[in-house]
Amino acid sequence: MTASFSLEGFVYLLGASRRRDARLECADHEGVTWVRVLNLSHDEEEEEEFARSPLSEVHIDAALGRTARKLIFEDGTVFETSDHAGFSQLDAGSRGARLHQLERFGPHLVAFSIACLAAAYVLWRFGLDILAALAVAMTPSVVVEQIDRGTLQTIDYVMADPTGLSQEAQTRARMIYEQVISALPEQEREGRKFTVLFRDMPSVGPNAFALPGGTMVLTDDLVQNFANDNLLAGILGHEIGHVVGDHGLRRLYRSLGAYILVALLAGETGPLMEDILLEGNALLSLSYSRKQETAADKFGVALSYKAGFDPKGLKSFFEKISETTGDAPQWMSSHPSHGNRIEAIDGFIDALPAR
């Protein structure tokens, strides 16, 4: 025999309840690698052999951390040892050995961890937006309508009361709304169920918001305290911009992360997704990004101008809000600061074509 080596450990015999000290010997003979397990007791004058077999016919268990390694013979005899370095000579080059080597801490593991973090960042930075766009494209209109209904129900239950506006004030606001909507391309108007509603929401103040399906809500404070047609037209154009740009759905899907997006694209939304779509609570807790707000401002200015209103209306709204509430730093909010929005709106107005 040549190239032999041995390992000390324990043997478990089939049908026996206790382990025994043993030695595993491995050697090449006539081109075949053999392994045998011998009694390690010093009381025996002659070697007692428990098992013998070609190495190719025994089962070597997969390495798992620092746990003991096992060699299992066809007759059920099990040899166990904690000599990992020696045992590695038995399964050197095998798939399990290579995997165990990769699991050990070292530069390769640090590099792999860094690569995983980089991949996660790329997914967060770019992948979620792509998946969100796909999810929006695949969302049936009936689901979008249900999101509007569920969100509006939550609003009415949690923070809104029926409007206290006079019929005259409501009619005036609706006329402005209809004029702005009429400036939309026909395919945009027909593809969504645009509607405007009024709610008394003292905790929200003068505000307006749009739901993904086209439902727009104006607060009583906005209609009463900003009685300017151009201003309302600019605000309505801004909210319509959110709807046309699918900003609500995009922020909803993106916030839910890769797990829900994959589930949606696979056609299985599950109980969690059903709760979100039916109740609408998740949508209320999200804010538009600065990029979406700027896009909606640009859209609102252009749409109100196309509808025949003064495009400075939206600018005047932010000027008045800034006078009463101040201008919080942009980095503290998901929205651009009022000053930055006013400056950007001036640029949008200058780029409008002459009538």
C-alpha cells in the first residue's frame, strides 16, 4: 500500500448502542483507494477490523461548520472524527469540499458580502423603479378603482367630514375642474374615471390630493380661502399630473419592495396585497418624491395654460403658503421647498408656447 494516512476517532457499529475508539486508515492499492476502520483499544494484541471498503463506495457526509465529520459504510458502520484537516484528504476536490472552503471566513467572503450589498443597492436604486413600472402596466383598471374606493373610505373614516361648502362654491370649483380636464388628450380622459369630490378636513388645511384612479379631493379650506380661478386650475392640473404619471401606484409598489412586486408580477397577490388594495391604508402613509412633485408642477402649469388659465396660478398658491407656513429646508422633506418650486415654475412658464 502507498500514500497511506490515518485518522483517529470513533466507530458506531450497526445494532450497537455505544461508540468505540477507532482508527481510520486510507491507502492506495493497485489503483484503488481503500479505507478501513480498526479497533483503537490497546487491550487487543491483534488488530480488529470493523469495516473495509473502496473509498468510492462509502458515503462522506457534507461538511457543516466545525461539526464532526462522518464516513458511512454500506453495512451501516459509521466512522466519526473531529480531525477536519485530516478528513479533508478524503473528499478533496469534491463539490462539498469546495463549498465548505468557500464558507470559511476570508477575503473571498468579504468580497462576496460587498458584492451582495452592491447588488442590493443597485436593486433599490434602479430595479424597484423598473419593477414598479411593470407592475403599474400590469395592474387592471378594476384594481385601481378599488384602490380609490378603499383609500377614500379610509379618509372618510379617519380624517374627513362631509363638505360644508355652499352649492355655489362647489359648482364654481367643478366648472374650473371640467375646463382643466377638457384640455387633457382624449385617450387620457377616457382611460381613467376622473372625478372631483369635496371634504371638510381641518387637520389637513388648504390642500388637494389625487388617488391613482383619477379621484380628486379638494378640502373646504382650499376652496374657501383660495378663491382664485387660476390658482385652483393650477392645483387641479398638478393633481391630474400625478394621476396621468401614475405617481400614486408607483410610490405604492416601490414602497412595498421586491417581495410584493414579484408576487404581483407572478399573479399571486396573497392576503397582504389584498389588504393593501382593499383598505388603502398604505397609500395614505406615503409621500410623493421630489421628482414626482416637480413633474406634476410642470404638467399642471402646462395643462392649466392649455385650458385657458393664467399659468402663474400654481406659483401664487406656493407664494401664499410660503407666507403663512414658512419654507422648510428641502432636505427635511420628500417635497421640494416652496422657494425651489416657485423658481422651477417660473422656468416652466417661460418655456410655454405663445398663445
